[in-house]
Amino acid sequence: MIKQFTLVILFFFITGKNIAQQSTASKQVSTFTIEAPQLETSKKIWVYLPKGYSSSNKKYSVIYMHDAQNLFDSKTSYAGEWNVDEKLDSINAQVIVIGIEHGNEKRMDELTPYKNEKYGGGNADAYLEFIVKTLKPKIDSTYRTKTKSRNTIIMGSSLGGLVSYYAVLTYPKIFGKAAVFSPSFWFSNKIYDLAKENKKMKTKIYFLCGDKESEDMVSDLNKMETIVNQKRCSCLHLTKKVIVKNGEHNEKLWRDGFSDAVKWLGY
């Protein structure tokens, strides 16, 4: 059931070597390193501050994103970046983005909530505990943030899409919105069981995938959408699903869908 094409994409974060030499990150992007005791390591964090941040006193919603190496800078990306900073600037989005670098060979462990019989993994609880108990308090104390769940968004693709969806199931009082791109629901069927056990779901969710990603990507996403729709009335307009014609499992798909997701979710 596991598709070789999808696995190649999952592993490129670990094995790929970038060839870009010039940084493409804007001046609004900075980085810092923070200890992650839950993961017994340290994490490099990328921070995007919106236009006008330094000259205002207002507070901002925050988007937490995974795989930070691929969000802002071609120099650190493997197969092209998401252009998050340029995309947000182009729509004048007044939102802070916090990118968390993946753990290279530990990426699969960090971003998967359950073990896969063949590929292992299953350390997402510790990863999310780091975000919730260590990183978010640091961000909220350092920057002018809106701290309520309706102002806290989590977003990612592939394994990052999987862990983002898992995050809203396990921390609904922290993450009130999520963009779930090309989620690796194939990794374990237990994610469906958890979704079914969730009695109420108030999170605003934007699902996206391409119809050329893998044999089961669209059907897996449709299956999860059905479960979500059973939890709440469609009249609330809390769920949106986008299936991109000829869309493949790559940065282009996620980059092209990023702005629309942010605008629909709101901030």
C-alpha cells in the first residue's frame, strides 16, 4: 500500500543536498536556536515577521510550520522553497510564521504519531510537546502574539501534514486552525481511529492534495474528510478540501496552494 513515489519525497528531506548558493530569505526572516528537552536535542527556528511589525504595537496571529529548511530559503531547501515570506508579503498578510527545522535523520520519528511496521517512527507526541510547552511560550514571550487557539495555526505537508492534523486532534485548545497538505495518512491507520474517537471537532481545516501524488492520496484524504464531516454541520464552513488537477507531491504544489490556504483560514 505504501507508494515508492511518496517514500522518495519523504526521504529527500534527509538525504538531499541543496545546490543553491545564494540565500533567498527576506530581511524579515531571522533564526534562533532553542533547546528541545522533549526531543533531547536543540532546534533551529525560523521567524517571519510581517511588514510593519517593527513600527507597530499590535499583536499578530501565529502560523507554526514544519520543515523550515524548505519554507523561506532556496539555499537550505532540497527541491525548491515554499516562498513563504514572498507569498505573505504579496498579500500583505499580517501574521507571524514560526518554522521549525526538521531533525534530518530523525524527521520521520518526529513527525509521525504512530509506528509503521516497516519504517518505524512514532515520536510526534514529544515533538508536539516541544512546540506546545517550550517553543510557543518562548514565541509568545518574545513577540507580540495573539495567543488564543483561533489565532494559532499549524501547517505542513506530507509527514508535516500528518503531524499537523494529529496536532489539532490532540491539542484542540492550542491549535484552532490547520492547513493539512498532502498528508501521509498511509503511515498508520490509527490516525483514522483517533479522528473517529474525537467527539467534537471545532478546528478550521484546509485540506489540499494533488491527483497525481500517489494511488491512494485522494481517496485517503476523502476518507478523512468524511470522518470530519460526521463531527459537525457543513453549514459551519469549517472544512475546505482542494484537489489540484495534475498536482504532484512536491514544493510547487504546496507553494502554489499556500496563499489561498492562509487567506481561507484567516488570521
